[in-house]
Amino acid sequence: MRWLYRLKDTVSSQIRNSAARYSGKIKVTCGTNTEFRAFINDGTQHVVSIYVAGNAVVVCCDCPAREKRVFCSHIWAGLAAAESGGHLSRIETMRWPSIRLEGVKGAAAVQFEPPSRPEKPTPWKTELSALRERVAPAWSGFTEPPRQIFYTVDSEECIHRSALIVQVEVSRLKKDGGWGRPNWHEIEIRCVSQLDEVDRKLLGILGSDVTSGSYSNFIPDPDSVKSKRRVPRGAYDLLIPMLCATGRFMLEPSGLPDKFQPLHWDDAEPWKLEVTVRKDEQAEVFVVSGWLKRDGKQLPVSEPRLLIPGLVFFPDHVARLDEGHGLQWALLLRRTGDLAVPFANRLEFMAEIAQFSVLPSIELPEEITIHPGRFANPPILRISKPQYSAPRLCCEVAFDYGSVIVPEAQKASVVDDQATGRLVHRRRASPEPAESSGCVPNIRIQSRPR
């Protein structure tokens, strides 16, 4: 039933509008067709009582307005709640219902109290309130249970990306009080601010997110970091000692934390990669093998656990690596073992070596020695007619090494001189200036008819 509209003309619009703020704050304790009682909580709990007496709706509220004998917004909120709940239905049948304050006789005694307006805050309170919002903690108050952070080198990912990829993993306490196996499935490390200082510092500077190029609709949590990190080569000397100092930096653990082998930092001179080709007279083959050399010591490239640009990982330590141009050679030899080339294929072997644009530090037998290149004549400039009447001539520079002429555009760093059966190292540097050579540099021009 709808009867509240019959009483609205006896109550000011200010009172009615103000009563709307108590929506959801009313608890009904009694409700019949003639009586209604409820608690209203606006910070302080007030009791509103309403009952029908004759042709009057008698109302009462225990708020301070009662002493002033004025009609408050609590009462109108109570009337609205009674109508919404189907109470005080007798009012619908009353011919001329009126509102009367309890203890007051006559309609003239009903007064209306305008809703109190909140005081306008002073400027300093406004500024402090805004500051309080800005300095609120970045995290929501959730506390992570005890955990340990481990820094794991993902070998397959490192080889695939040709970079150092560190997977940050979390180990949590088990029911028996021991530490569980680190969870590598976690995409993010949450609540970084709750970690110890060493881990907070490392996670803050530990390279970039490997997945940062992927698209995401989510706004990143300022207190979380991605678990898979790419460490730039220029940061190795800073970050690798810090990671090793934690005692929680390792290669792909496979067991519980107490069984892991932490890595230590080898701060000595870098290991150098070198490829050697030796003769095996008994098997009649050239054997191609790779070595790590440092301070008179050498190790086969198969001994380390991992090789990446700038670093070599052993089972219990990590050291610097000066790979030169030999890293891909080392990875090949680690995968296949030593290569054996029959003596009968010497010339083919030399031709294959000659096709590489760059070569590693390589030690060759006398039969396959790479000789330094020497120009037999001045460079050759070949000029030809352009195609389709282009406004520019077509030019090509070539270098004369005696029995072989090599175009400048050829990428190989070594020339296979088949006439002499030798490998010749190309001269990439510019010819000596005239002042030092004692002659005037010249060039041979060849026209190419079309």
C-alpha cells in the first residue's frame, strides 16, 4: 500500500530529502498495521516510534530534536521504511491523516527542523585529508606468509634468447616446518615491500621483464614484479656478485632448498673460447674441438653447465667469459662433440672455413694455415652501364690478391685461393696512406660492356 504521499504536505521537502541518507541504516524491531518501531544508526543509534491514534499518526524519536519538540528526518525515514515494509497500513484508510509529535497536543505544536548542514571544512583540514589519501600504503594490507626467494638460471631460456634469464621463485613453509620446493609457476612476485632488504634491492634492479612486450589490459600492481627477468650484459659485474652473495642463486634446482647447490662468483680473469683443429694421423682426420683457456689452464667446452654471452656456469660457480666470435662454435661442439674431417676432404674443409664472415680465435695445422692477405695490385673499380637508364653508373670494387680477385661485397673474411691451395685472410683495413708507403695510391678502372 502507498500512503506516504498523503503525509508529505505536512513535512518540508528539506526533511524528506535529508531522510534519504539513512537508507540501509534502519533496523525494524516491531511492525504492524497500527504500530512501528525501528533503530536508525547515523553514527549514534536512535529509536523511532510511530503508532496510529484516531485520525493522527503519532511519532517520536529519541534524538536531540525531541527536546526541541521538532520533527526530525529520522521520523520521516522511519515512515518511509514502514511503508516499504507494508506496516502502518491503517493510514491508507484514514480520511484526513495528520502527524502529531508524541506528548504534544494540537497540530499547531508540530514544528519542522531543517536538516543541519555540515560545517565547511577549513583549508588546512582539506589539505591534510588529501595528503592522507596520497600517502596511503601502496599495498592493500594483505600479509604474505613466511617465504624464501630463490634466483634460478633457466638454461634453455638463456640459450634460446642468448642472454641471462633469471627466474625468481618463491619457497613457502610446509606444515612440518620445512621449506617447500620453489614454485616456478608464479608469474608475479607479490608484496615485494614485505621481503627483506636484500631481496627488495635485487628485485628492484634485476633487469627487465622478459614478457614486457606482451599486451595486457591489467594495470600493474606497484608492489609486484614479474618473476622472469632478463639481466643485461652490462650489469653482470654488479648483479652476479650480489646474487651469489644471497646463497640462493643456482642453476635449475630439482629438489628441496636444503639440497640445492648455490653458485659462487669467480672474480678472476675471464675464460677465453678457442677452437683448435688438430691432426689425428692414426685416424687420418682433422679433429675440430673447442676449449676454454685461462692462465695456462684449459678445459673442454663440454665441461661447463652453461655458456652464454659474457658468462660461463660451472656446477658450483659462475665466471666471466670472453667468447669473441666463438660462442656459436662452442654451442655446436657441446651438442655434437668433436668434429672429424677426413684428410681427403681438406680442400672442401678449407672452402667451408672460407665462407664464414667472421672466425673465432682458431688454431690450425700447417696444412690449413690462414695466411695474411697481401694486395698484388691496386684495387679494381669496375664500371658498368646502369639498368633502365638510371641516372647513376653501377660501380663495383674488387681486390687483387694475386691469383684470386675478391669483390668488396663478398662477406667471407677468409679467401680460398684454389690456385695455391691456401687460405688467405682478407685485409679489412684501408690501404696505407701515400706518405707512409712512399708511393701514390692508384686504382685500375675496368669498363664492363653490356
